[in-house]
Amino acid sequence: MATKKVTVTIPEDLLDEIRADAAERGLSAYVAEALRFKRDRDRLLELVDWLQAEHGAVTDDERAAALTQLENLDAEHAVRRAGGGHDAGEAA
């Protein structure tokens, strides 16, 4: 992948923290990953705005149902990671 060198201004205290966190990966890799994450998040927020404009805001009941489904998936994944899950190819 092609890269390009740029100059940015970052608060000194933040830079010190980032350098400590990014030690082995390097500052450039850390910043590139953070920028990709921010770009992806911005795109998701644009999608949410569009979906809400098209279909209306998510209700409290819909949000609660989605969170319950996520909790169930997290619990199932925890069981599988612990070795108590289904074999590959076996229906959940």
C-alpha cells in the first residue's frame, strides 16, 4: 500500500501517551489505525442518520431487544471460546 508523509500537530501530552501505547507497532501504524477507525465510525454514523431519516428513530423497545440479542451472542461466543461450544458446521 502506498503511503505519504504528512505533518500534523498533536497536543504534547496526547503524543506522549500514544508513543507509549504504540511502542512496538510504531507511531505511524497507530495513527493510521486510529484514522481508519474514525473514518469507519463517521461512515456508520452517516448510515444511522440516513436510516433514521428513512425509517424513524429506534425505539427504546427495539434498542433493548437488540442489546439482549448482543448479550446472547456474547454469551454464546464465550462458551465456544471456553471449548464448550458447537463443532464447526454444527447448527447453533
